[in-house]
Amino acid sequence: MIIMTEDQEIPTLMKLREAAGLTQRELAQLLDVTVTTVSGWENGRHEPRLSFSQTKLLTEILKCSLDDLVKATSKGNPL
């Protein structure tokens, strides 16, 4: 699990995905969404709209906390 300290930069969804060693296509397949959807999240065009089970799975896949995931996908975070 990635634990952020205050002096570290906020992770982006792309950085979390890359740290997990996954391509956009692989992440999309694991979450049963399209590559375009994952790309949209990473480029800040869309915020993820996932079920609770998909959200839990995403935190497990990316080895991050829910807080880190929220920060990585919020509109205010430059992706």
C-alpha cells in the first residue's frame, strides 16, 4: 500500500497504475471498463464512476488507500 506523507506529491491515477505495472488496457480489463474510460480518468476528462466492488478492486489492484485514490482522481489534481 502506498502511504503518502505531507511532503510527497499527490499521486495521479496514471502514476498509481504504472507503479502497479499495468497498462491502461490491463486495468480496463480488470475493472470491466473500456480503455477509453481509463484514459479519460487519467487525462482528467472524467471522474471514475465505479460500483463499490469496482472501487475496492481498484484500491487492491493499485495497492493504494481509498484516500489516495480520491486524491488521484479528483478534478483539482493535475493529472
